[in-house]
Amino acid sequence: MKVLRYITLSLALLLSVQGVLAQNGKPTISSHISADTVMIGDRVTLTIEVEKDVMQYVAFPTFDFNAKVGDEQSEPSIELIKDYAPDTIQQEGRRVLLRKRYEMAVYDEGIYKLGRAQALYADKNIVDTLFAEREEQFVVKTFQIDSTMTTVRDLKPQMTLKLRFAEFSGYLAIGLGVLLLLGLALYLLIRHLAKQGKRIGDLFKPAPPVPAHIVAIEALEKLHNEKLWQNDKHKLYYSGLSDILRTYLAGRFEVGAMEMTTDEIADALREVEIGHKQKMDLLSVLRDADLVKFAKATPEANDNELAYDRAYHFVEETKPVEVVEEEEDEPTKNEKEGQR
């Protein structure tokens, strides 16, 4: 019994030592392919798995395929579609299982021998190459064509068919419908314009220009609402007044005031039929604007309001006078009897 117990303890100790050596020993490598027979153009995946210690370094191969068909060297006919990154698929204690995959495609018929999978590993001062136990290969087949059952013929010439009414009748109906709708819309538009005393040509006439005095009045009111001089922006305020009046003179009296000095405007107004007071008010505003713009003058609040009033009244008093034709009154009943 003592001998049997001694043998049992010895075997247990031996197995434990082998387990420790296996855990810290050389990595192991294995490989397999997804299919051993494929058709031309199909994908084939080569998988390499390495089991190693966590402290060991493993480098997987980088393929540059020069495939062998049979025993003869041929031109490269295996295309590497995708080189997947290594994955850690299992870890138990210090042991790690790594997996590396290569996806390939082949476009030539034959037998492709990939040889034994390999990987480089390093452990402390050891650098060595791992080799799988078996060689990997696969067969690529193609479709068999029976040339005796197939007759190669020339391409048939293009056929020219006669045009049939049914082929364009739908488009013709749609076109006629659109023309009828357009004609109806044009007729209704003409009737609508006729009721208003207009013609269809009036729609294409350009809009009449806005009178110069209306433009000037609107610009003056906008300038007044901006309250520029109230915020110490005297130069902007008087520049606005000057520009509005000069634009009005150009549109109303055809005086090129935008390019003239104040003195040149005064000389040009001598030939324009404007009242003396209106001329003095205009020139007063323009000269005040020159002082503010070029001499940096700062008028008082009353002077600012007065300049605006002078500009506004100048436009109002020099705008064209609308002539309203009064209709002659119909003769009364007594006048009619007297005429008889």
C-alpha cells in the first residue's frame, strides 16, 4: 500500500510539473481554411490561431501571394481582399488564444497550395518561427461549357419597327389638354382685364417711376425717425439731409447736384423757377451740412430741427402741382328751357 501511495504521489507531481511547463512553454499554432473547394471568384478565408503566454510576442505573416498551381510556379492569381486585425478570442490565466484571418479571392482554375501556416514569436532572448502541423490547400473550379452544344452566332442587326399611333397618342392627348388649359386661362385673363379697362399688353409695361418728391419725403421721414443727431451723430444726420435734397434736385429739376458743390448748386438754381425763400432755405441746409461734414461743427438742437423743417418744406413747396380737371356742370332745367 505504501508503494502504491508513493507511485501515485510521484505521478501527480510529474503531471503538475508538465502543466507548469506547458503553460510557460513554446506557443502553439494551428490553421484552417473556410472551404477546400470553391468556384472562380468565391471568397476563401484562411484562419491562423496561436495559443501563447501573455508575456510572449507573436507576429503574424503578411502575405504577398505567389500561388503554385500544381507543382509549377505561376503568376500571382490569389487576391487578398481583406487582412483582418488579430483578435483575442480566449484568455485563461496566463494563456491567450489569438486569431488572425485573411480573406482571399481566386480568379483562375487550379489547385492552390498555401503551405504550412507560420508566425514569428519572441520570448525573452528567444526568437523563433512557429509552423502549423498541416499544409493548407484548396481547389478552384470553373463552369464547364460544352462547346459541341453551343453555337456562336453574330449579333443580330438593330430592328427598325414602324411608328404606331398608340406609341405617341398618350403624349399627344396630354399636349392638347395643356394647350386647352392655357387657352382657357388666357381667355379668362383677357376678360378680367377688359372689365378693368386694361389690355393684356399693360401687364408687360414697366411700372412708372416713383415721383422724386415722394421719394424725398419718405427718405426725410425715415431719417427723422432714426434720431441721429439726438445720439450725437450730427455728421450722419446732415449728410443724409444733403444727399436727400441733392437727389431730389436731380430728379425734379434735372440738376446734377450730386456732383456739384453748394455754390455750384446756387448758380444752377438761377435758371430754375423756384421762389426766393425756397432757394434760401435749400442753400441754408446745404451750407450747414458742409460746416458739419468738413468743419466738424455741432449745431444746437433747435438748428437741427429747423434744418429738417426747411428741407421738408422745400420739397413740399417745389413738388409738381397736380392739375385736376373739373367737369363742367350739366345745364340746369331752367337753362335748358331758356335755350329753347
